[in-house]
Amino acid sequence: MRFKVPRGTQDLLPTETWKWQCVEEIVRDVCDVYRYKEIRTPIFEQTELFQRTVGDTTDIVQKEMYTFTDRGNRSLTLRPEGTAPVVRSFVENKMFGYPDQPVKLYYTGPMFRYERQQAGRYRQFVQFGVEAIGSNDPAIDAEVIALAMDVYKRAGLSKLKLVINSLGDTECRNAHKTALIEHFEPSIDEFCSDCKTRLEKNPLRILDCKVDSEHPLIASAPSLAHYLNEESTAYFEAVQNYLGDAGIDYEVDANLVRGLDYYNHTAFEIMSTSDGFGAITTLCGGGRYNGLAEEIGGPSAPGIGFAMSIERLLLAMEAEGVSFEEEPSLDVYVIALGDDAKRVGAKLLHTLRTNGIRADMDYTNRKMKAQMKSADRLKANYVAIIGDEEVADDVVMLRSMRDREQEKISTNEVVQKILEKGKED
Ligand code: HAM
């Protein structure tokens, strides 16, 4: 029997993991600059956490969760997203009591959704996300958006579009909900069975139904923008002012609703506008979720955040032709010829490494020529050649691969020499 990676997942081989490490470093640097601290929560949570927060009429909860019962008969779910777990942790660990609010957190880790696999859409994907919990200031909304844009900028992307909207507060949403029910009810038989159940429970979800997206009533549905009350409008304007002051371009799209239930007020997405990008152009999504902490039994702690998948970020970099930094090359390749030389070589290799020098050697007893080829392929800066003669004299032949010059030096001076040369470079 042949085994394959499960559908919707992928192996990341060393050439790819290097790119991931580059991107993860950017993410860490940007979060450090904005003073967001890393949080790590478990890969699985109680199923009910997602049902209550993401919402039980959403596609994620209805169709996409990896839910299982453990041996203790508990229903657990591989996390489909990071916001609910982070807010759960915020409440459980009483972070609302921290003297400095909002608490600013970030995470990177795998998320799981049973979705149809296509370019940019996987069943296991890695999200980088941030959550700022404990403030209802429009300035923090702009900060979170700026952070996302900075990550993309640092990654070398320029073909981006930021789209924002306001989903208003509970009052606006209820007025909008009534209008949506009136709009869809007479023709609800033309919609899928999920939309029929959504009508009463959560008609907003009809707007992002994947099955009925082409139905003309979707395009003509009443826009939330008409139902925003004074307070929500003022909040939205303030966010836009802060974005404007930071020089961040955006478009307002009254149809942006987001696919998770916990949102209110600010919602945003960042798309790639690069020609080479596939059908799925959304790179990042986020928004405000006042009330989420209370929903799971905590005190009032308004929050905002976003998440982006590293996979889509890398696809966007590829589409824009961004080149990656070169991987650090090998400092020294040790070539030992013969059994005695091998022992001296292995000892030298160990000394080099314990001094922080990147070094390697051959373990298949190949001829000198083949080993030199390896040194070339590995882009070694130096080779340290040890044969019988060198063993007898307690020296090694140190050859620079750059100018091909070589000199015999005493074995215990090699480390010193390499460190000095490294400084000169
Ligand atoms: P979301 O819009 O469901 O929001 O996902 C955010 C991002 O995760 C997407 O824009 C995309 O980059 C990535 N993503 C989602 N599904 C997949 C997939 N199947 N394959 C690859 N990438 C995917 C959330 O998850 C919210 N928790 C975001 C948030 C944080 N809102 C507030 N704080």
C-alpha cells in the first residue's frame, strides 16, 4: 500500500520551509515593533466554543469542522480559526485584569477546515493572526489594519487592496436583519436548504452562501450601510480618519460581511490584485468582535483582530515575483581521505560546530572529486582537506572556494582562522 498526504494538506520540504522561516521572521519582527506578544493555544478545543462564537449557522461550523469524540466522550474540534481560542484564553487566564489594556496578542499555527481543495485553499493551513482585546478605541482598529499591511509590505508585496466596512452594533444589525428577512422571505424557496434555515436564525449568512451566490436577490439585498445608527457611523468615520492619517489606502465596500458571526463594527479584508494570483484573492480577513468575551462567560472586553494564511501570503509573493533572501551557506566542508584522516576530520568538524561554525563532511566515503562537487553544491566558503600527509603533520589544507587559494595550517588554528575570515567578510 502506498501512502499519500491527506487531501488538502501538504508536505513542506526544506526549500519551502526556508521561505516559511523568512516570512515567520517578518511576522515576529512586525509584531515586536507593534508590541504584540505571542500566545500559543491548543490545536483542539471544546466543540461548543466554536459553535457559540463562530456561529452555528456558518459554513465553518455546519460543514467544515473536524470534530471528534475523545475516549472520555467529550466533543472536541480541531480549531478552524484562532480568535475564539485566544478570547477563551483571555477570559480563562483573567487577562482582563492586566494593568495594560488592550492585551495585544499574536499567534501562528495550523488551522483545520474541511473545504474543497484548490490553489490557496487547504484543509490544514497556517494562520498568522493578531488580537487586541480590551479596548473600544477606533485607533486600535486602524493599528491592527496597519500591522497587517506592514507585514505584506515587509514581505515585498505592493499589489494589494484593502476593503473595509462597518457591520454596526446590535441595534443596527437587528434592523438590518428584519429588512433581510422581508427581502428574502417571499422567494426563499429558490434558495438552498441551508439558506432556508438561515432566514430566521441569521439571514446575513445568506449573503455569503457559496451555493446561492449568483441569485439576483443577493445583489439587490438591503445594505447594512443604510441601517447604521449615529454611534456606529461615528465610529466607522473615526477608523477611516486614523487610516487616512497613517496614509493607508482603502475602499469602503458595503457588501463586505465576513463569514463568521462574532463581528460587529469594523470588518476588513485585504486582497491581492496581482495578475498571477489565482481565483481566491483574499489574503487576510478580520474585524471587531465586541461581545465575544461575554458570549463565552467573560466580562465585557471589546476586541479586534485579523488572520492571514501564510500559504496565501507565499502565493502572493510568488505571483508578484518577490525573491527570497539566500539561505546561509556552509562555512566549511571537511574532506577527509582515509581512515586516520576521517577521525581527525570528524573531531575537527565537531570543534568547528561547537564554535558556531556551519560545517559538514562526507559520510559515504566518496573520492576527493565527488566531495569537492558536494562542497560546491553546498556553496561552502572553505574546504578543509585532510589526507595521510596532513594527519602526520597535524595540519589541514584550508582552501578558499571563492579564490581557490589554499594554505596549510595547524589543525588547532582552523577555528580561529575561519572566525577571523568571517569577520573580514
Ligand atoms: P477568516 O476570514 O475565516 O477569518 O480567515 C482568515 C484568513 O485565513 C483568510 O483570509 C485566509 O488568508 C486564511 N484562510 C482561511 N481559510 C483558509 C483555507 N482553507 N486555506 C488557506 N487559507 C485560509 C478568521 O479566521 C478570523 N479568526 C480572523 C480574525 C481574527 N478576526 C478577528 N480576529
